[in-house]
Amino acid sequence: MVDFRIAEFLEEFVKRVFYSLEYVRIGVVYLGRKTGEKKRI
């Protein structure tokens, strides 16, 4: 079943992308708070 393998690969790929976006968002929020203490935007 080629379709099943492709679907499995896509699911894994999507999960990795979402995890990466989550880490980026957390990093941005963390940096935003750190710089926000010095200067308010």
C-alpha cells in the first residue's frame, strides 16, 4: 500500500512542522517578555 506509507509520512511531517512552529512561538514569546521588561512596545 503506497498510499498508506505516503499518508504516514505526511502525518509525521505535519507533526514535525507543528512542533517546530510551537517551539518558535514559545521562543518569540520568551524573547518578547525579556525585551519587554526593558522597553514597552
